[in-house]
Amino acid sequence: MAVEPAADHRIDIAANSHRVRVIHQGITVADTHEGLTLSESGLPDVFYFPRADVNMARLERSDHTSHCPYKGNASYFHLRTEDGLVENAAWSYEQPFEKVKDITGYLAFYASRVDRIDQTS
């Protein structure tokens, strides 16, 4: 039986003009002033990066996928490092639901799988 998303569940997406970077093992993997911040009920804010500001040569598409009842189907990427792969370190909603279409093609990173995600001025 399908579960209906909660009517009071909020997702807000805002342009983020701050500098946001993903750094792992001293290497900057993503660096943007044109990111998005997604705020979702009950969850920490998530920074989304335009692909143009991500070192895509460091990412390798994973076979892993997941489904969010609010955003749609997510595709995942491993992060290539000098020490091997960090599995499923990043994800993207390539065809998200209409309500969150602004994140189409953007990438987000798990803070727990990279050394740092910094937001500065």
C-alpha cells in the first residue's frame, strides 16, 4: 500500500550566494557561489551544487538509487580519492518532482562521507 506524503511536510529551496565548498583529503571537490540550500521538515539543511562547480572527474556514477516521497528518485555517485572510492558520497535528483524542480541536475554530498562542507562569506 502506497503511503501518502504528510501534508505538513515542508521543503523550501533558496538560492545561496555564500561560498560553499566540499573538501576531502585536502582536495576541493566542489566550490560554488551559486548553490542552493534545501530546508526540509525535520532534517538538517542540505547544500546543492551546480554540476559546473563540481569536479565531476572525481565522481563515478553508482548503481545505488533511492526514492524520496517528496523529491523523487535519487541517483548516487562515488567519490574517487587517492585511497580508493568513498561509496555513494553524493546524490542527485535528475528528474525530481515538480515541487522541487529547482534541484534538477544539482549534486549534494553527505557531510558524514567527506571531510568538510564549508559555508563562508
